[in-house]
Amino acid sequence: MAKGTVTARASVQGSVMAERSSGFARTVRSASENPAVLAVGLVTAALAVFSIEIGDLPIAIRILFLIAIAVVLIQTGWHALKLGRRHKLPAGETLFDPFSARENWQPWPRKISSDIAQRLIDHPHKHLLLVAPTGSGKSVVLNHLLAEELKGYHVLAPLDEYDEYVFSLLRLVASASPDSSFSDELFELNQKLEADEGTHSAELLKDIGQRINSALAGTKAVFLFDQVERYLFLSERESKLDQAQFERKTKLVHRILKTLRDIDSVRTVFAVRSDHFFGSLSNLFNTKANGENIDEVIEFYFLWGINSHDDPGIFDKVSGQVYDKFGSREIADRIFGISRFASQMHADSFALRLGGYLYEVLGNRAEYHLRLNNAHDINGFVDVLLDAAYESWVATTCQIDNRALYDTVIFALAAENVSAGSACSARRVASVAHFPIDDVQGVLQYLSSIHIIQVSIKGNIQHFRLVHDRLSDRILKSEKLDIHSRGVNAMRSLTDNAFETRRLTRPQSFPRAIESTRAGFFSLSYLAVFAFVIFGLLRVIFSEEMASYFKAFYALLPDSVFFTVPDYYINPIFYLPHFIVHILWVSYIDRVNRAYIQHSTRGFPRAFARFFSLIGTSLGVFVAFLPQLFVIPIVAVGFVYGLSLMAASRQAQFSGEIKGITYGWGLRSAINVVVVLLIGLVSAPLFVDISILTQKVVTMPFSDETIYFAMIFLEAFTLYWFWQHIRGDQNNTRVWAANLALFDKGRLSNDIGDMT
């Protein structure tokens, strides 16, 4: 086995102990994201510290209650332990280069680059179009091998791939001239063309062509245009926004390329994916409109990657090196099979390199080795890479499991890279993903550190791009990502329609059970929940003292069974299940309010929503000694929450699918709490006088306190189950981001409809 492999594995294994030591930090983060874990932890602390009396409850119920608490805490600890066992991916100079540079291994035969260079020399007035399938290695041939062959020429490639195509093209042409004033003149003419209403466009285009011709005459230069399909994406994107601007830019591109082709000393090479081949011809070179013969304008060169036809000895040469590297014929055969290298014909060089990298850094881990062996195609390799990168991100940053954030970020980046044809800023990715920018930047920075993402700088701002379009292709088509289907469709629509970043809804932060930000902690909605938690703990610790004050207050109210304090309920053990459920439900509505309602609604519904938590917690304090009215806080806040959503859905900014989703969401919430209220009112007298049930229906073999506890526990468990059941559909970052994206899709699409 190669020395590099041993070093990489030692680096991975050596980091395990450090990762496990951060288990406590992950446990805290996990609790901060899960109100249920937080509430149970508070209850456990109260039971342990203050040794609460449980009265005459049977020992079996005591044991079951403590077991339930222990199970939750053990589950949380086990979760943290699993996170501590995550492995990191080693950072390298380049992700897809498993073969050491010292081996001087190069799968592309020198014959290909020499042949291309000779064709450039032999056909001075033709564009050379390098056509190849994705993953065949055309970028390496173009940017590395070809540059070595053309030593007598000034080889130029676009400097700012994240710029829009015309700007990058102008900068590239200007960089070929030794005249410093040429660049200023060129961009000044372009500004006049952009401002022109069409009256002088022909003259300006002619002036640009003449200026380029005079500036580059006699200059031996080769312009390399890699991934021309990006221009096609930009053309399609811009044509939807401003047809007149799109036409001006298209004519300018045609003029510049024709001028470069006519200059004797200048050569141009374009590389394009074979699946965009015909689109490139019609959109880029404009031969049909000019009445030109395509064969007189373009010299075609088809590259099919590694193949035994171009180099009969390539298969044996690479096979021997791979066998030596891994010491396993099974691994080598697997890599060769997926890359089609085993056919000894046309091979996928991307798959070959990616497979080698994955077996090198992950092959010693049984679960990943099995997955690699079960991969059927390149998509299987990419899935393994993305999963390993996620696990590595969790281990390195001490993150809790947040696959939705990770998957949404890489999907938004892939969608923007493909749709815009360029790299994009973290702010753009966060706006498309609808996640807080701090969370998004953390994912992007880590993925760039292991070279899954390329980083470029524009105006002191980092721009990001996935290192290979095969990653983008797989991410956009994968059904394994933890992204809500609504979010997938909405993000594709936002990127395809090129909506401006400033018009998109980007949350500053998503709410947590334990807020770490000043703005989040001091929001009225969160403070109400926090204050109620403090009150509940005081109710548990000083139950007798507080009961006397509440009894005096209830005495001022009408004499009714609803305002009668049962003696058993003064004991904190009977109040604890109700306290936990109140925290869960009020916190639930607080989180939905801050994550979704405050970002989508306007006017009264938005202002009123800030008081949801205050309403619920105030009523929670009011019924702190009235088990018969336990459901009132949940019903009250749930009902106004449902009505607010229904009202908000009627606002003008709600359009399309999200309008019906929000209205249905609110309607179901209102109906559900009304049903809970009716059940609660019917059963309320039983919490004061159980004899209504035991004397008239059946004689129970348990004491009254045991029956009361069972009723309270069953009631609380039912509402907890309901909370847990809908939490996955309504109350997590995955759903919040998807709903905000869908909201923007409907709102901005409606704006376009109004303009047309």
C-alpha cells in the first residue's frame, strides 16, 4: 500500500479520540434543539435535587416513571456518543487526485494534446470545438496539457468564471493586448452599447470589432473557453429577464468571436459537454444567421476520455499502478467497472479518480467499504462522497445531526451553479436555501476545506462552486437528500428564474429551545416561554407556598368546579406531566411564529403573532393548580394561531401553492384544538372528583391518587404524541426553509405575472 494511503488513514484514526471528547458539547447542542429533551432534563433535575414525595403511588408506577426519564437521557447520551465516533475526511490539495504526483501518472496520452495543438496551427481561421462527455477529462486537457504544447503562444483563459459571460469575455480579450488603454476603451464602448436604445448598436458593434482587431494584430494568443455551456445557461437566464439586453449581449459575443477568428495570429478553443453540443452551435457561433458553412467556421475534435484506441497501452499501465496502490484486485476491478475502464475502450476519468480517492480514504471502514462495493454507477460513488463529507462535517465542527441544512445548502449551490453557469456567494446560497447565512457559511467553508467546493474571490467576497458538474448533476437529481419536496421545486424555480438575491426571504436565524443570540433571547415570544419555564420550576420546588396564593386568587372567581384546587394536584409529581406538555406546545408555536410567520406575514397577523407565546404562558400560569383546565392554554394559543394563519393566507403576498398550504395548516390547527377543548370540558369534573367515575361506572382496585396520576399521565402522553406526530411536518428547519422557499416562489412569480 502506498505511503500516502497509510498517512491519510493514520490522520483519520488519530482524530477519533479528540472527536469523542466533544460528546458533551454535542449533547448540549442536541438538547438546545429538542424541547422534549430539555423539559425531561429539567424534571429529572427537580426530582433528583428536591426528592419530591410521590404519595401513595404504587412502586410499579414510580419505577415506570423513572425508567421513562432514564430512557430519554440514555438515548440522548447514546446519540452524542455516536456523533463522537464520526470520522473526518482528510483535506488535500485536490479531492480527485488519489494518485501521488510523484508517480508521474497521467491517463491522457500526450498524443491528444499534440493533435489538438497541431490542428490549431493548421486552421488559423477556425474555432476549435472540443466536444466530450462530462467526466472525460476535457478541462484537464484544455487547461494543462494543451498549454504545455502551445509554448510559442500567449495562452489565456477566463479570469473570473463567476462573472457574467460578456464581462468575462471582454476582460479576457483586453488581457491579451500589451496596450493598457485598450481595456478602458473596450469597456467604454460596451457601456455605450448597453445604454444604447438600438439606434447606434450596429456602429458600436463595428467599432468594438475594429478596436479588437487593431489591438491584437500580430499578437500570438490562444483563448481557451472551458465549459461553454455556462454561457448557454446565462443566455437562457437573461433572456427571461430583459429581452433587449439579452439580444445586445448576444450580438456582442458574436462580434467578438468572429473578430478573433479573423485575426491571423489568434486561435480560439472551446470545450463543451457533448449533451450541450447542438445548443452551443446555434447560440454561440451564429453561423446559420450569417449564412456560413459550419465546417468553415469550426474545427471539431471529439474527446472520449481514456481509451485504448488512442493509446493501446493505457489500460495495462493504469491497471498495474492501481493494483500496486491498493494491493487488491477486487478494489481495482470495482473502480474499473464503474468508470468503464474495464472495457478497454472509452472510460470515465472522473469516476476512475473519484473511486480511487474514496477507496483510499474510506476503504478501511467496513460500512463504507460495503457501500462502495455495492455502488452500481458513478452516482453511487457520489452518494458515498456526500455522505462521508456530511459525517466529516459533523465530526469536525461538533454539529448536531442536521442533514437537512447540509443537503439544502449543497442543493441550492448546485442549482445556482447550473442555472447561473457560475460560482455564487454565500449570501446567494443562503437566500436560495432559506437558511441563516451563518449556518450556510459553516457548511460551505468546511466543504471547501476538503475541496468538494472551489472558492474564488470577487471584490473581497468569496464565491463558491462545486468542483465538478458531475456532483451538481447527481445532487439535483438525487432522491436521497433530506429536503422537503416543496423546497426542491421552489429552489429550482427561484434559480431558474434568476430572482434577485435582495428580493428573497433569508432568515437571520432559526429559533432554538435555548437561544444563544441576543436578538433571539430578548424577543417577546421567546422571553414568555423562558419565563414560564422559570415559573414551572418554582411551582415544582415551592408548591405548598404557591398553592396558598393561588387558592386565594381562585376564591375571587365564581364558585365552580372549574376553579376548585384538588388537594392531590398541589403535589408537584401530578403537575409535572402537564408542565412538560405546556412547554412543548407553547414552544412549538413560538418556534413556528419566529421561523415562518414573522418572515411571511404583514400587518396585524404578524404583530399579533408575537403575543402567541405570551397568551399561552399566561394561561399556563393561571391553570397551574387547576388540572381540569389543563388544555385551556394549548387550546387558546392553538386557536388564535390557526386563525392567524388562515387570515395571513389571504394577504396579497401569498400566492400559488403556499397559499393553500398555509390556509389548510391554520384550519386544521383550529379544528384540532376545538376537539381537544370539547374532550377537556367533558372530562374536567373527573379531575376534581373521581368518585363520579368510580361509584357510577366501576370500582377501581387502586387509590384515588393513583387513578388521578394515571389520567394526568395519559392525557399528557396523548398530547405529547400528537406534538411529536406533527413536529416533523411543521416544526423543524427542513420544513421552515421549504415553506419560505415556496412562499418566495409564489410571491415573486405573482409579481412577474403582474408586470406582464
